[in-house]
Amino acid sequence: QVQLVESGGGLVQAGGSLRLSCAASGSTFSINVMGWYRQAPGKQRELVATISSGGNTAYADSVKGRFTISRDNAKNTVHLQMNSLKPEDTAVYYCHTSHSLKAYWGQGTQVTVSS
């Protein structure tokens, strides 16, 4: 079992920044890819960014150049630095990983960007 706990969401004006964090606990050994997804009201959950244990990253086109994903393997944490935020970034952001063929999700953290 893996538990994921997010923090760092909130309300920010357009153009501002937020940093999300996700702490993993439990059976964290051999976790490879960790990532962030988001779900806006009335929309499907979408991938935002992923990072492997080796540091390889991938981003959705909509956030490239504005968001940066990073991780601390020793602390089992993953972060999402979000800059130049836009109102369309408003969503609940979820931390995700998989382990032993099972997917794990955090409880989600709300990010609201006002125009």
C-alpha cells in the first residue's frame, strides 16, 4: 500500500505562482514514476506532468514552460512548481503513482486562479 498526501493548493491571481507538494508513505520502495493530474469542473482528469525515479520528466503541452516537476527520492516527495498561472489552470490537482500494478491517488488539492 502507498499513501499520497498533497499540500500547497490555494487561491492565486493570474500570473502568480504556487508550489504543490506530495508526500508518499507506505510501500514506497521501487516506486518509479510519480506524477500530477488535474480535474477541472465538468472535465475529465488530465495528466499534467510526470517524473521518473531517474529524473526524466514529461509535461502536458498546456503547461510546458510554466510548470516544473521535481522529486526528492530520499524523502519520497514530489513537487510541482507552477508559474505564470492562468484561470484555465483552475482545478483539483492530484498526485499519482503506481506500485505492484496498482494505481494510487492522493486526496487532491484545490488550485484556483482568478482573472
